[in-house]
Amino acid sequence: MNCPSCKGIWLDKGELEAIRKENWLITLKKIGQWLAGADDFQ
């Protein structure tokens, strides 16, 4: 289903929740690597 306001794909609540959790995990990993002094984290 397409989202009329953003012209993108409409995600159901479960998909959105999964993306949010994944993004938090990626963010926490990046912060952890930064705190550990890794220069080339991605």
C-alpha cells in the first residue's frame, strides 16, 4: 500500500516496529564503537 502524503511504501505497525528496533541497535553499536575509539566504524 502506498502512503499518499510521502509517496512511499506504507508499513504496517509490525514492520515499523522492527525497523525502529533495528535502527536503535545499529545506533547503539555505532556509539559503542565510537566510545571504544574505533576510527572506521560504519
